[in-house]
Amino acid sequence: YKEVGDGTLKRAVDSVKVQTYDNWKLWIVDDCSPYNQRINEMVGNYNDQRIKHFNLKNKGDRRYPGLKPKQKGVELSKGALIAFLDADNLWMPNHLEESVLIIANDPAIDMVYSDSKVMLAKALLNTRLSFYWKKPEWTPERARRIQRSNFIDISETVIRRESYYLSLIHI
């Protein structure tokens, strides 16, 4: 929630606003933020009915940061697809369009994820370092290994709502 003060949250929201796929709704769910008014003002400045804000009354568990806001966001959302975007991440303009097309064209696909551009702040030098995290090509061997080890940033994923709930049952 501290990202509202330094512009990080606004940059994340702006990356949603410029999506080439425009049939989205955005819930900003923060973890019992003391900046509730500032976030409401930021949301109001967008003047976009697709952008909503919800401030949790109780802070989530420190062992699982971000879990409670994400769960509340899913609860508040109504769409057939769910996508997450942490406040310190950005989407490329075609992220949703490409993800939705992949899922729409194959009913067997429940989730897609993409490459990432990772930006690391170098506080001492007051600069940013960035690089692309390319995902490996999908092969039968990769499918077997993904069960044991893989890194998928939640901000990269678009998932079918029913699959999200089914995954909770199997945990």
C-alpha cells in the first residue's frame, strides 16, 4: 500500500489502462492501508468505472504477504478470467489481449503466463537495472519438470475463474 506515495501504484494502473484488450475491470485491494483516502482520490482522478478500490479492515498474515488482498480481489471480481497485478509490476500493452486469445482458442487451457521484464532499483546509484526473464519453450519434458520447479510471477498469469477455485480445493 505504500506504493501510492511514490507513483508506483499509478504506473501499475496506467499499464492496465493502456491494454489493447479493453474489456477488463480492476480492483485495487490494499492490505488495511492508512492511505485509503489518497488511493480513493487517485482512483477518482481516473474517472473510469472499471477501476474500483477496496481497503481491507484487517491486515493479512505477514507470512503470506499479498494473499488476503488477492483473495478479496477474486471475491469482488465477476469475470470468467482472473488476472493479478502487484502494485510494483507493470503489464505490456498487449498482455491481456494475447492471454485472452490463447485461453479463448483452447478450452483445455486454464492458465497462461508470459515473459517478464524485471526492473530492479539500485538505490545507491539512483538508477534502475532491467532485464527480460524469458520462459522456456513448452515441451513434454518441461511439463513434467514444471511440477517440481518453476518460477511464475503471479502478475504474469491469467487464469479461468473455475480453475482458480478448483486449485484451492486440491491444496
